[in-house]
Amino acid sequence: MNPMALMQMKGLYDRFKKNHPKVPMFFKAAGTSIGEGSIIEISVTDPAGKKMTTNMRVSAEDLEMFNQLKSMLG
């Protein structure tokens, strides 16, 4: 992976944390209880009020990716 792209991603993530401090705190707290078989659900409500929801059952491969992302982003 391109080191410059990683540095840029880290900067974007740091800005995201500053703008939305509760989101990383939520993922940090929830991350301790996410394991294989857990279900993650995400909802988005657009400005017009339309809501979309999806979910996923966490696999061992997903956990590996989550751990890699955690180590990359600190």
C-alpha cells in the first residue's frame, strides 16, 4: 500500500474524529464485544427523511480486516 495514501487517510480519519467524536468512541466501545457471529446494522436517513438499513454477520475474515484497520488508524 502507498505510504502517502496511508498518511492522507490518517489525516482524514483524524479530522473525522474531531468532527464526530462520538462515532469513534462508539466503535471503540462496541469493538470490544464484536466477535464472529455478531451482527452489525447500519442505518442512513437522508435529508428528505428516507431511511436505508443494512446489516452483516461478522465472519473471521471480517475480524481480521477490522484488526488491520485498527492497527493502521491507531
